[in-house]
Amino acid sequence: MEALTQTVSSAIQSSDYTALSLVFTSQWQSLGQGEQRTLAAHFIKSAVADASNNTFFPKAFQSPTILSVITATLAHLPPIVEGAADNTLRQLLFDYKVNEEDDYSTAARILSGVRMESNDESSVYYMTPLERCDVFVKVAECYLEEDLTVEAEGAVTKAGNIIENSGIKFAKNDDENENDAYDDGNDNNNAAKNKTDEQTMTLLLRYKSTYARILDANRKFLPAATKYHDLSTAYLYTDAIDEDDLLVMLGKAITCAILSPNSAQRQRVLGLVYKDERLQQLDSIPEFQSHSSILTKMYLNRIVQKQELEQFESSLADHQKAIMADGLTIVERGVLEHNMVAVSHLYTSIYLEKLGELLGVIDGEKAEKVAAKMITDGSLRGSIDEMEGLLYFQPAAKDESSLLRWDETITSFCGQLNKVTDAVRAS
């Protein structure tokens, strides 16, 4: 055992990959499990220590031989490696895979194996809630880079649980009186607190962004729209994010809201974005040039013509262009349901053939199927006379109209509250 330990140390110093491979493939097979763990820990601790001089890592990561050695040793570790060297190795390899090879899924799997202790602060593996949350957010971000949404959702869910259980939340840092309450006269302590607040803010924004992207990728467009709009208002909490990036988030919120199935909640989200003073600024971004006009028509229950969708459709991601079981794309279905409701505000009845012509995207038979589905799920009030080929619209009940007015009042109040908040911040 001592001879193998010396061989490993010497091979690391001389970057002898062949010798290391020989030790961890054939030679250590004669050792017991306890000795294998000890030797594996010795390799990782020595290699990580040597990495500070850049003589072994990261160059060794280029060798498939050493990667096999790393895989073998990480799978045969004792309960504790001095200084949590195995976690350090995983972080080094993660950084290399991301920055040098763009191999995000492998990087995510490597980082997922980091050992994290949440209770015993004396443990070498102890991590604060922020540190543990950061690990899972990084893992989720990497999986999303390769469209592995299932794996990304699992990681971001773990991050969300940590945030919820530890009480991590946004803290507005522009209130001078609040800052004074924390001012203990120690500049070093205050600087450390501000740095912690900034790190918390950045982490929460990354988490929210990742969560929104996962909802979007899973075609849960309505909750994704809400999350994107929430992110677009991050200026209420920090000045560290570029205004153009916030506008992009606002544009994505509109995209997801337009793609969402027709519902009262969707109308509330449309209203929230419609009343955002930054809406017209999206016209300056090529990707979102058509968004404000389409959103306005949808919120005001006006019919959206097919030709108006061309530029909007060109801005969609592949998963947003999927064709549904009824042969319609997601955007066609969303706009069709909206137009159906818009028509109900203009007519008391309409022939199905005329309806299909008016909607501009389907024939009368498909118009009937969509109308029937919307009537069944309650998103459209009406009835169909199949003999006459007529669709009859029923006016909203008085209590439903009152509810819609209440929703609009709440939306307006939220918009005004944002304006007041901005004014307070500016003063």
C-alpha cells in the first residue's frame, strides 16, 4: 500500500498518466475496499493540492486516461476526504467541461455529485443555503443548455426547496433608513453584508430565470409568462441588470402569454404587461417588434389577422412552434381561441363557414371543433346549431362581468403601485 501511495504521488508530480492508470486499473484490484478508498482519497487530495501550481490540472483533464482514473477514484471514496478535496476536484472538472469543452450535460452530472452537509457546520462538507442553492442552479443551467428539461427541472426544484426552507428572498437595498438600521459603524462588516446581499440577489435572479425557462420549455406558457414578467421587474430590487436584458424578459413574458390557452388568468397577465410603461420600447428590439401590437389587440379583445402573426412566429423557439394533435401550431391555437372570444364580442351568432373565413386560419369544420371544445371547457359561452351551421354566443353573466371588472381593477392597482414604487426609488 505504501509503495502504491508513493507511486501515485510521483506520477502526479511528473504527470505520468500511464503510471496512474496502471495503479487504478489493475494494481489496486488486489487491495481491500478500505485501502482502495484510502488510495483514492490520496490521489484526489494530492492532485488537487498540485493543481494550485497548475502543473497537473487542468491539463490532465485533456487525457481520457486521467478522466477514467478520476471516475474510478470518485466512486471509491471514504466518508470524508481531507479538506473536501473531492468537491474541489468536481468543481475544477466542472469548470473545465463548461469553459473549455462546452460539455454541459457531463459538467452537470459531475457537479451533481458534490457532497453537501446542511446541519453540521463543523463538517468539511458544510455549505450554507446560498452555496447549496448555487450548486443546483448551476446544474439546472447546464442541463438547459442541452435541452435536458427533465433533469433541469429536478435540479431547480431542489434549489427552490432550499430557498423556501431557508427563507432566502429579495431584499431591496435602496432604502437608506433600512441600511442605517444595519449600520454598526464597522465598514468591513457593512461591506461584507452588501456583498452577501448582492450574491443573494444574483442567485435568486438566476434561479427565477432558470425556472421560467423550464416552464417555457415544458410548454407551461402561462406560469412561464408570469415568471418572465416578474424577472423583467428586477429593476425594483437591483441596478445591476442591464435594461435591455430586462426588456428581453418582458418580451418573453409577452410571447408566453400569447401562446397560453385562453382564460381569465391569461387576461390578467395580458393586462399586467399591457399596462407596463416599457411595452413600446420592445419595438426597438427586432425579435419583439410585433409583440406590442399583438398584445394590445389581445388585451382589448380585437381580432388578430393571420398576416400579423408572420413576424411573431419567426421569433419563436422550436418548442414553441410544435404542431398539436389537432394539426394546429401552438400559436395558431392560442390566437384562434383569442379570436373566437373576440368574435363573441362582435356577434350574437355567426355561420361556422363565415367564422372560419373571419378567423383566417381554419375552415368551418375546424372552427366548429374548436368552438365546441371552448364551450365544453367553459372558456367560451355559447351553443352550436349543427343543422344550420350556426354558432350562437351568449353574453357573460352579470357576476362574471363584475369579476372581470374586478380583475381589471386589481391589475390597474398593481400597475399604479409599481409607478409609486419607482417614484419613491427616484426621490
